[in-house]
Amino acid sequence: MKYLSEYRDPKLAKKVLQEIKKTVTQPCNIMEICGGQTHSLVKNGILNVLPDEITMLHGPGCPVCVTPLHLIDKAIYLSEKENVILCSFGDMLRVPGSKKSLLEAKAGGADVRILYSPLEAVTLAEKNPCKEVIFFAVGFETTAPSNALSVIHAEKLGLKNYSILTSHVLVPPAITALMEDPESRIDGFLAAGHVCSIMGYWEYFPLVEKYKIPIVVTGFEPLDILQGILITVKQLEEGRTELENQYTRMVKEEGNTSAQKIINQVFDVSDQAWRGIGTIEQSGYRLNKAYERFDADKKFSIDIEKAEENKECIAGDIMKGLKKPYQCVHFGKECTPQNPLGAPMVSSEGACAAYYNFSTMFKTIS
Amino acid sequence: MKKSIFKLQCPAPKFDFDIITLAHGSGGLLTNKLLESGVFDLLKNEELDKHHDGALLNFGSDTVAFSTDSFVISPVSFPGGDIGELAVNGTVNDVAMCGGIPQYLSLSFILEEGLPIKEFWDILVSIKYAAEKSGVKIVTGDTKVVDKGKGDKIFINTTGIGRIHPEAEIDINHIKEGDKIIISDNIATHGIAILSVREGLEFETTIESDTRNLNHITVKLLDRFGKKIHLFRDPTRGGVASTLNEIASDSQLGIVLKDENIPVDDQVKAACEILGLDPLYAANEGVFMAIVSAEIADDLLQYLRTFEEAKNASIVGEFVNDHQGKVLITNPLGGKRVVHMPVGEQLPRIC
């Protein structure tokens, strides 16, 4: 367990925590962008041990949560068509569409498969030439290279029965949208380590410059997160606003250039709808002209009505960090992971689900 | 006519689902809902109401443990075992968890048309060896064949019966505040081994299912510690989290676990990290939990570790008179979280 157990060492973690406590003198709001970080913060009980001055805000970085309801409905519609195999990452299956989830579509007879890699879906398409194989390609920049690669492979193999239904979201435009929001009260960001391992962190310099805010590229283990918080707090206390990299063991400034090349070969940047937030300009990927024949949205005529989000859900306020999950009147009552009212409760990495699943008794019940 | 009157007298309970999904068989929240508001309510009786892995039946002065289980698994053969071995061990262990000494098994097959005889034979041979190893005789059975496409190669049902150990007083009502929870070996091994060969999720690993009979160990523990053992349970589907939630709920006590004491093999831990799964929710087939009086916990642990199959045994937590019906886990950082009942099967996540 090299590179894992070391970053969970309770003695070291306590040392960093002590240093945070010594350093912080004024209240500050730090937002972790990524749902994986939210999950880790809550699962490891870090929220319970941080000093009162620090408030963690949980950002919109759960790809499952921000996948638009309409697109989930489209995936379900496609899965129920004759001769279609719809493939998806596991955690998309339980997310409710407006009428049902993919898991329920499967129970009703749809051929829905859970895969870990989109390349498996290409293999499925190869093995099933009489079926249309569609991969539900969801995620941040992290999953974009493998989704792009699946399309490149399908092209090389001359497959005509493979396509992807994409909902790709990008982190830097989301940070811009959060900072442009007049209600924003974010003092610093922990950027998502996995996203930066692909994209690097050069994209974040203009954001630090423009919004005068610390951004710290941070990993996912307890020690990573505590160090990320410490670096942010130090900057705030010293009046600095810089881009720093805590996750040096994984992230280089330029990122993984081979992966970026694959992304750029297949995708164009485009406007993207985020569930619970709305459309953010230039914040997603679409298949470009050369590869659009692999776009399931264009390949199939999908004739379904656009469903409305539940108006009782305060997902926007949660994902902008304006409210905590337990400040919602429906939290843990009408809205649970079994019956989510909206985006942040649908995946285990959403802020509401993380609080519901992992918070202490007090917060869960109150 | 009779049938329609019966239906009128037994209106279906109000379920919040219209159809059965896989989650209803996952051992989590939906399985419980289906059983509690459906099966347990309609078929209510003193023996069934205990909600244990099997039933304890009285025949005059003799008490007998009786349990049944059906086995459906894909693929039928997996690293470390096959469905045949699983079908014997699963039921043997359920009888053992009641404090019973498993003696006889029934064996029923539902076979899918087209199953190669070679595969059937291999499974049958596994059954023979597993039965010999557990010390049980297979004394009755049945075979049915369904059309191709209406089964998944082979489904097996086994039912087991055995006399109760003379020293056993396994009863959830005997659990009291301060009782310790002991897990007999590394958890999540079976669940991850199966996942590693499932279509679409294959990954290279040497992780093997832990399927094995546990009756030899439970009998020896009962010989030595008798009434001080308040409960045995094997955390199969739904994993340790589901089983402990059920026990907390039925005992009306709270449970506190220590994260650092939960035994998990490093390779399994790494696979769980990659797939985004929690070992507490993964299935086990060769692990049991013993809930025991605090005063014997250390002695029992030491003795338990002398068995090869339990060398990683650990005291993982205890019962408290607080947060009744709930399971809490603490970590070395000082954080706490609730371990919920899972909704359905765990699904691998995106990143």
C-alpha cells in the first residue's frame, strides 16, 4: 500500500492539524472542488476536527451529481430501445431520471452494463456487431482521455455500432462561475488533484490573478487534504494569493500532455449544462466535427420531453457553498440517497450524500 | 374461489416500489423492506420472528438448527471456488451461526438447458469435497431444468439441519452493553474476488474467494466459551455493515467500531480504493462475527487466532447504550461517521 497508507498516517495528520490550528487566526471559507475530496473529508472525519475558524464549502465537483436530468432521461430512453447495449460507470446507474433510473430500466429488461473502462464498451461493440453499443461518457477532465480514446479505438476498428452520450464538465470555468456569483464567499480553493494530473495547473494562473484567491492543487488522502488546507490558510494569513501544488507526487504544471492530445483530437470545448447550477459557458466537451458520428445524441433521434428539476431542492446553494446540506429542510427526511430530490444527494460523492452517509450522528439527525 | 377470498383477506402491503430489482436481493435496505413489510409480516410465527440465519426448532428435549439458502452467482466458477462449494459452505455456516452442529443437507438444482455436463460434473465434485470437509451428508435433493435463457447456467438451493451445541445459547437478546464484536478474518475478500472476474470489470489480481466452512471453529469456540458467546453471524451479502446494522436494530443497542481494527487484506484494500468500494459493504463467505462478553473477549481472540482460517481475527468494536439501532465508526484522527445500511449492491464509481 505504498503511496496510500503513508497519507493516512494518523500521527502525521495530527501534526498537520496542530499546525493548522496554530496558523489560523481569522475565519475563512475554503472550497474543495472535487467530490472525491468531499467524500474523504467527511469519511475521515476531518470536518469534525478542523478548528472553528475554518469552514469547508463543498464544490460542484461530483460528475454524477452535475449530469443534467435531461441527459439521464436520454440515456434511459436509449437503453430501452431494441438492440441497444447501454454501458455506464457504476455510480450513474442509481441516479434517478425524471421517471426512473438506469437500474430500474435494467430491471424492466433494458440491457444496461456496468463497466470500469470505456474501452470495454468498444470490445463489446466489436463482439456484438448487430447491437448498438452506447457508452454514457460522464465526468470531469479526468475521464475525458479514456472516453476520447474509446472513440479513437472504435474508429480504428471501423466500428459503426459504437457511440458515446457525453456529459463532460470542466473545472476552471466552474471556478470562474463561482467567483462571478455575487453571493460568493469563497476565500480559497483546493483544486482537484486528479483533474490536474491530466490537465496540469497552468490553466489556474489567470484565475488566481483575476480573483486574487489562493488555489492549491490538492490530493485526496487525509494528509493531502490537511496539507492543502494548511497551505491555503498560510497564504490567507500572510495575505498572499498564489497557485501552489500540494499534490506534487502526481501533478506537473503541464499535466499529462499525451492525454491532453487525445482529448483535443476528439473533443471541442462547448457550453455545458450543470445539474443544480445551470449552463456555464465553455465548461464542457462535445465530440468535434471529425468524430460527431460517434455522438449518440446526434446518431439517434431522441424524442423526449425536457423534465423539470424538483423545485424544493437547493442544489445550487449547496454546490456554490452558500448552504450546508443539513441546513436544507428536506435533508435526511424526504431527501435521502434512496430517494434523492436533487443533484448532491444522488452520488456518494455529492455533498448531501456524503453528509448523509458519513456525518456524525448529530449532524445526520439534526 | 378459495384463492380469491384468500387474496381479499390479505391485501398486499404498501411497498414504495412496484417491481423487484437486483437491490432487493443485495442484503441491504431494500431486502429488509421486502422481508419486513412482506414476508415476515405475512408468515409471522415465533421461530421466524427471531430473524436469525436459521431457525431453532424444538423436538421434545432436542433443539435443532435449520437453515436454507439459494445460490446464484455469475460466473459460476471464480478464483478460490465455485457455486457448488459456496452452496455447501453457505448453508453449513448458517446452521453453525445458530450454534448448531451441521449434520445433513438437502441439495436442489435448477439447471439451464445447454449447461455442459463437464461444468455440472465439476460443480458436483466441489459439492462432494465441501460436504466431506464440513462433515455433513447430503441426504436428499431435486433437479429441475429450465429453458435456455431462463436461468443462468445453474442455481442451487441447499437446506441444512443439525443438533444444537449443548453449550450454545445464541440469542440476540443476550447481547448487552459492553459486549465485544470479534471478526474472524480479513473481510471483503469474496466480494472483491467475484468482482475481479465479472464481465466488464475484470482486473488482474491474486485475490481469491474466502469460501469455507466455519462449523469446526464455531463448535470449538462453543466447547470452550459456551454461554459467554451471545451471537454468531456470518456477514455474507451486504457485508459487515448490513449485518451489524441488523444486529444493532434488533438488539436496540448502539455499536461503535474502530476503523483501524477492521481486518482487510492489503490487495483487497487497494482494489476497493481503485473501484471506489467500501470493504464494510462487500460480501464474505468465510468470515464470521462473534458477539461475546467483554471478560472473555481477549481469551477468545487469542484462541481464535490459533486457527489458520482465523489468524487475522480482531476485536473490531463494542456495544454501547447510546445511539440505539445505529452503527458508528471512529478513525484514528478522531473523526466519527455513521455506517448506514446499504441501499443495494455497491457500484464501482467513476473516479
